[in-house]
Amino acid sequence: MQVYVEPLKRAGERKLISCTPIDQIIVDRSSGCVVLTFEAGGMYDNKSKYKCTLELSSDFAGTLQAALAEGIVDSSH
């Protein structure tokens, strides 16, 4: 999974902060949603490390799954 960040209010470069293999992502489904936890770097330097958590509601996860099944989302990245 690749995660990018970029400035919202001004022009700036997009930076890859995480390129985590699927086997290094912690997936938790115990809370009624899908929670993905992974490590990411900082935007301004490579010394900082952050623990990132994405919490996907069951509706969002279902919509994403349907989009992948229909070929709407490019899952090759």
C-alpha cells in the first residue's frame, strides 16, 4: 500500500510517506469496522516515523470492495 501526502492550501510536492507491504499492515476487524495500522515516514524528513491508523466503516469497506470487484479502482499499486 502506498500513502502520499501533499500540502492542501499551497502548491507543493507530493511525497510518498509509506510503501508498506500487505504482510506488514495490521488489520483489525473486531470493532465493527476495518482498521489498518501501518508505519509511515514524515513529510519533511526521513528521520521521523509515525504510526498511522485508517478506520474504514463497514459501508466504506463494502463500497471499496465493490469498486475493486467492478474494476473501478486500480488495485495494481
